[in-house]
Amino acid sequence: MSASEYTFNVASSCTKCSACSHVCPSGIIVMTADGPTLPNAKICIRCGHCVAVCPVGALDLSLTPLANQKPIDATLGIDSERAEQFLRSRRSIRSYRKKEVAAADLTRLLEVAHYAPSGGNTQSVSYVVINKREILGKLSALTLDWITEMSKVNASMRSYSNLISISRETGTDVIFRGAPALVVAVGSRKMPIVRDNARFSLAYAELFAPTLGLGTCWAGFFEMCSSAYNKEVYDLLGLSEEQMVVGALMVGYPKYHFKRLADRNALDLRFL
Ligand SMILES: Cc1cc2nc3c(=O)[nH]c(=O)nc-3n(C[C@H](O)[C@H](O)[C@H](O)COP(=O)(O)O)c2cc1C
């Protein structure tokens, strides 16, 4: 639906509290004596804030319909202690069980991940999931070849020569760590912000994964290799030249479970 064809309905239950107008990021909801109005939705980013914030459910905007908004269940909230443990117990998983991940679980993972924030609510990230060992093997080998070539000309890539030796000598998959699935985030090359959008959605996926019994790890080497535009990789993924790999996550069932929360560098923080 284009932003010029829309309906903005305000039920008689509206209390004229102005919350819808205050939360609108584009500032296009105008309060009148009769309640909120939306004279022009051209710059509406369809974030759904106006509809979601109404305490009495009086507002409906066809660009982001009330019927598509699920009520928030306040009883499902978590306290900060639980939240801290949940966030800190997320770890990169590099040892996976030899168990396939069902397509339904991968879909559920990305269904939640795609609710992550995006610049201007552009969203704009699509996903390709590879859960075939044969294709993963080819992508891993292409990435390793790329690292090998890059390490000849790039000093920082030379520090990974250890990984190359391990892989060549033992056949260990140092790129995808034996993960049975890879989620690749894809965006348009014409949209610079898409990489940031992808980062947030994959971070959501990382955090949600343990609730499905899954573990993840960023596939940074693969991403570097493919975002440099590697035709063979793009052909395997079925991507065009206009598209770009903007992030990738290995996904699978963890072989080990961490029992402690690891420390990080001391927080570097200043108040001004
Ligand atoms: C953008 C990004 C790329 C990464 N790429 C890789 C990778 O290619 N291979 C790998 O084993 N880990 C990769 N990691 C995982 C980091 O090494 C890991 O996040 C870090 O060591 C902290 O450990 P933790 O995630 O378990 O807390 C990547 C992480 C990020 C954020």
C-alpha cells in the first residue's frame, strides 16, 4: 500500500492523551480538539508506534494495522538480573552436535530476528539459509582459499595462517566449525545502512537461538570473503551482483554448554 492511500481511524474511545503524536518519529500526527489526525502520511516510516502506544486501542492506521499488532503480555517480562544472565551467557559456539536443524526452527529463529531495529525502519535485510553439508563444504573451501590468497598480500590476514594450516593438515572446518546450518543476511549494495540493519537482526538471532536449544557463531571470515564479491560464492548463494552479503551466522546444536560467565575488559565509560 502506498503512503498516499491510507486510512487513519480514531475510535470514540480515544482519550486525546496525545501519546500517538508524541511517539511518532516523523512528527506527522497532528492533535486537534477532536483528537489525533494524520493529514499526510508521505513520510510515515510504518513503525507502528502510534497504534501500539494507544492505551485504549482507539487508533488504527492502515499502513500499520491494529489487527497485526499482538498485545504485549506484561506477565512475560524479565527482571534485570535474569536479563543480565541471559545476555551474558550468550557465547560463540564452535563445537556442534551432528544434528540437523529443522527448517521450521531456522524459520522461527529468523522470524524473531527480523523484528530487530533498522535505520528509518527500512528493514531491507533478506536471508539465505544453507543447511546442506555439500554447499557448506564448498563455501568453506572457497573462504579458505580466499584467506590463503589474502594472507599473501595482507599482513593482518597473515595472522590467520595458523587456521589455514590446521584446516589443510587435519581437514577441520575452521570456517563454519562443523555447524549444520549457515544463515546469510543479504542486502542491496545501493543501501549502505543495510549492513547495520543486518548486524542487529543477526544479534537478535544470536540471543534468541538458545531458547530453541540452538547455538550460533558469527561467520566473519565467510562474510569478509563474500562481501569482497566472490563470484563463485554468489553463484552458490543464488545472489546477483546488485546484492551483497551483509552478515552470516553459523547455527547448530551446541556440543558443550558453558557453566560460567566469562569476564570482559573493564567497562570504559565517561560521563560528561
Ligand atoms: C562481526 C563478528 C565476526 C566474527 N567472526 C568470527 C569467525 O569468523 N569465526 C569465529 O570463530 N568467531 C567469530 N566471531 C566471534 C568472536 O570471536 C567472539 O564474539 C568473541 O571472541 C567473544 O566471544 P563470545 O561471542 O563467546 O562472547 C565473530 C564475532 C563478530 C562480532
